[in-house]
Amino acid sequence: MQVFLDNREKVLTSIGIPQRSPDLYGSDIRHMRERKLTFDEAISVEADFNIVEKWRLNRVRRELFEQLAQTPFA
């Protein structure tokens, strides 16, 4: 929080990331990041994620992108 307060004049907006189950969503995101995949790559047919993991990743992506679309620089 201190970093934000020290630089608030440089911040255009913030994106909220809701708290989710670390055992489910956290594991899926960690798995995606460890493999250095984008959301699109992780959700693709070729990716090594099961259908439920892909559904959770798609949900997170949709929520984040909806927020990004509402930012002043979108």
C-alpha cells in the first residue's frame, strides 16, 4: 500500500483481484504462470489443463479483462 501512496499521481487506475480459493484458482494461475502461458494459451485445446481448470482460468480472465476495458486508457 505504501508504494501506491508514494506514487499515486502516476497511477491511472487499479484493477481489483478478488480473493479466491488458493487451492483451486491459485493453483490454476500458478500452473499457468510456471509454464509461462497466457490465458489464451492455457485455455486452448492443446494446453495441459482439464475442463474445470480451463473454466476457472477463463472466469478470471473475463473478470480481469472486463475491468481493463473500463479503464481510461482502454
